[in-house]
Amino acid sequence: MPEIFGPAERELLTVVLDRLVPAGRGFPAAGALGIGAYLEQVAATTPAARRLFVEGLREIAMAGFTALTGDEQDAVLERLERDRPAFFEVLVRQTYSGYYSHPAVLALLGEDRPPQPHGHPLDPFANGLVDRVRRSPFTYRRP
Amino acid sequence: MRDRVDVLIVGAGASGAAVAWRLSEAGIGVLCLEQGGWVAPETYPTTRADWELHRQTDFHPDPNVRGLPADYPVNTAASPIDPLMYNAVGGSTIHWSGHFPRFRPSDFRVRSLDGVADDWPLSYADLEPFFDVNDRMMGVAGLPGDPAYPPKSPRQTPPIPIGRLGHTIVGGFEKLGWHWWPSDSAILTAPYDGRRACNNCGPCDVGCPVGAKASTDITYWPKALARGARLETGARVREITVSADGRADGVVYHDRQGRVHEQKARIVVLAANGVGTPRLLLNSTSGRFPHGLANDTGLVGKNLMFHPYALARGLFDERLEGHRGPNGCAIISQEFYETDRARGFVRGYSFQVTRGLNPIGTANGGLSAQRVPWGARHRAAYDARFDHTITIAVVGDDLPEAHNRVELDGTLTDADGIPAPRIVYTLSENSRKLLDHGLARADDVLRAAGAREVASTPLLRTAGWHLMGTARMGTDPRRSVVDPYGRCHDVPNLYIVDGSILITGGAVNPTSTIQALALRIADRIARNARTL
């Protein structure tokens, strides 16, 4: 995997991700789960993505993010959401994508089996359900 | 250069495959050029744990996001709706959800009935035999007896199961006394024609490895190839060439390495969808056709229709098992399909009740793009949504307006340097009123079914599944591009068989109607084969 971030950026990203998706109800926080590595992959896809992440993280770092309290960190992220919406949307959406495709999270959701090859059992359609509609007059216009 | 072929088809998707089959059955020599390749069903991502990530990347329906070598870019800056398509053998049927409603009888008579747009030069009854042939070729799950349509021929398999989610929303429709019906779907619920039955895995839109969902690579193409049709993949047509007498005489195309080839043909058939076909015509300029082939009227590319979509999403307390079953279809309602002027707009809409969102889709909002909040509220908000929502899509009728169009972009090109299309589309006032009405009624039915909260998306951006109207059909050569049999008024041996020729959009998914039209045109070409 190409290395996009340095150690300081990785550490910062972990703290940011833990604020975006905190731990709770038995679910791990996104940073602690290692979703930063997924974001680094995303950042490596195009030069534009790389620039977006590197510049965005630089701005967060300049706010002294890791030394702030949780509430203060949230305030920094809210400001970022307002002032750098392009970066912030990518950050949040990709964090969700990495998090909700992680095997540990899918297991907690009861979704740890891919759709195929097993599929899902479903009862056949019960034709009697449409009895009322079937008895109604034709609803299409005859031109 | 290969010898001249009888019929050259551009595009191997829904309509091109149907035409290739019909003509090869009639013993006519067919060569189809397709810019994409065969997609092996085992490469569809649904067997992989990270399958949902592929939906956002290499299996995304938007070619601008996907950016695969077979794709061409589309400038969408001037459109609130992005056109979606897939470039492969099977075309966008690789990606579709298998909705298979037919246009209704009134859709062919909108001028006479409602005083808008134009009547079609053919009727529902004219198309019915071709609907039936197409149903048999694709394989349709459904239930006879829907009072929203004239009686239909038997469906090939029983309807798709609706699951707990379906039963919940049916409760709402029953309470209100509204029309609903299990969707006609090109998805087998029982083995048919050597194909297997659906196992309700869910995400049809990233390809069906079971082969239950009809895509033309597994329905029409094997039969067409067995009858001698030839299909060349990785062949991107650059332009249609014309002879001195103004007839189409072949095409120039690029192979995967970008090398240029020429192919001569007696008849050329365009099946490249409502964006690709006008793009190709506009790129085919000559002394005789300086503004693009078959474009003496200037109508090529005009009257683009998409079907504007709005979404209403209801939040329910109970779990709905919404990930089980074909994700695009559960039931359809046509309670508000026909014109009622008291509503303040003409024509109408269908409701499509879709299945639930998968884990990433729930977080990012799926097509609505309304994501779950981040931060301290995230966990509770996510858990309240996941498997607790029912989404109703409002599919609005789309009427032709000349200013909605496909044109050539001044600078953007594909990898072969061919000018790319640019989309210009504005939502009409009629469409806005119609969608707002639909959202209010969707709110009613979701709440009647027990939703405690309803969120709506007024217009969906990633929703240009249906590409229609850009080379419209008609009897008047001054007001249409092709005649009632898909033949270009200006070029007697050039046919168009894709969604471009639709005159109005209807308020249902158009694939079934497009394919029926294509078969009707192919039938005509086959009958006149001797005069090729």
C-alpha cells in the first residue's frame, strides 16, 4: 500500500475518526478499529484525493486537535464541516464506508455473511393479499 | 477490413441484443459492435465481504464515478440528474434492478387525452405481441389480474416475494384503499429457460451471479450467437459513415488499443442508449449532414427525458428484514398514474417500494445521500435507521421539452479522443408539482403503514437510469427523427432502436417498452430483408 500519511498524520486521523464514530453500545470507535488505514487507501487513489486529505488534516492539526477536550474537538470538526465541506463530506462518507464494511462491525450488525452464495429465505408471495385490488375496476384509461 | 455485413448494430445492451436475436433468427447476417466486454458473473462482488464498497467504486452505476476503460465521460454540470449506464455486453441490464412494468395505454395518447406532448404513432395494442415475446425471452415474475393494465399474458414465474417490509407497506396501502401490486420484474422466482431462481440475496444492482435477473448477456445473446450473430467487444464506434447518395454505409470504430477500423454494412442499427446514440449521430458529420447524421431537423439530442425521481423514507420501530429480496422491487402502486387536473399537473407517477438499505447505504443515506449524523449522536441514529426504513420512490412521468438535451462537449473527450456528451436538463414546473404531490401521498401511505417519521428527498441526483427521447419517433419528418418503425427520416437504411426514440416517458421504467419497440422494428427489418 502506498504511504500517504506520516506517523503524526496517522495518529491525528485516529483521534479524528474516534470523534466521528465514537464507541458505544458494544461497537468500537472508528479510529481504534483501524479505519485510518482504509482512508489512507482512499487518499492514494488519485492525486486530487491525496491533496484533499493532506490539506484537510493539516488544517485540523493546526487547531492543536489532539490536545483539545472532546467538546473542543467536535467544535473544530463542526467548523471544518462548514468551511471545508468538500473534504469533510469525503472524510465522513469514506469513514462510514470503511467502518460499515469492516468484518467486526458487520458481525455486530448480524451482517457478516455476504449476500451470495446463500441468499435469504423468503415466503412466496401470497396471492390472496391482492384480493381487494383485484376486485376493483380497471384503473387505466382506454384511449 | 471485414466484408460488408447485412446489419451492423451499435451497442449490445437491452435493445441491441433483442434486435440481434430477432434478425439472426430470420437468417440475416448481424454484427454487433460493443465498446464494453463480457462481464463474467463470478466477478460480481456479492460473494465478497466488502461487496458494498464495489457499489461505490467499480460497480457504481455512474460512468463518471466508475471510470472503467469501456466508459466514456459525460459532462453533467448543467443537469440536476446524472445519467447512469453500463458499458458491456448486456449494457445497463447488468446493473438494473429488473423492474419490468409496461407503458400503459394512455402513455401512447398523451396529446389526445391530456393535451400535452405528442401522441405516439402506435398503440399499446400494437406493441402487445412484442411485449409478450420479450417477456418470454427475458423471463418475468409477476401476477396476472392487475386492474391497472389490460389483461396480460401469463407471467413466466410467480411474483417476487415481498417479505416483512412488503407486508408492512401493504398494510398502509390497504388502509388507504389505494392500488398496489407486486412488481412485474425480470427476475425469475423459479427455474426457467435453463436459468436458476432468485435466492433473494438483495443487491441486484451490482450484478446477479445466480442468473435469475435477466440481463441480455444471458437471455438474448446466447440465443443470437447460436444463430450466427457476431459480436465484437471492445469496439467503440466513432462515427457512422455515409455514401455519396446519403445512405449510411458503415462505421469507423476503435478497438481496445485505440486502433481505427472500418466496417461496411447494408443497414446500421443504433442501440447505444438515449445519450450514446445522439452523441454518435452528432459526431457523424459530413458534407451531406453538416449538423450530424439524421439531424436535418436539429432534433437529434433534443427532448431528453430521465424520469425525475423523488424519495420518501419512513422510519419504523420494528425490524423489516429489508435486505432480503431483490432490492429495487417489492411492490408498485399506480394509484396516481393517470391525469387528474384537480391536482394541478398533468400526467402522473408510480410509486416503487424498494427494499431496505445495506450497512454502508444506511450510513451514507443510499441514493438520497442523507447521511447519518457523525459524532455523539451517530450510534443511536444509525441503529434507529438500520433495517428500520422503507423507501418509496416517486417515479414521475417525463414529458419532452426541446431545451432538455444531449449535445457534444466542446473540450471533454473519451480515451479515444471522441467528443463526449454534455447534458442540459431542467426540471419542469409540471414535474416539480407532480413530485411534490407524490411525496405528500408517499408520506400518507408510510404513516398509514406505521412509520413514526418520514424524510424526503425532493429530487434524486443519481437517478438518470432512463435515457429517453433524444431521437424521437413520429410520422412528421419535420418534427421527429425516426419514423414509426425506427427508421431515420433522413437516412433510409439507418435505424434507431433504443430509448432515444421514445416520444414521451411514461411513469414507469422503460426497458420493457424499449425492448418491445426494438423487436417490432427488428420484425419490420426482417420482413423487408429481401430489399436490403
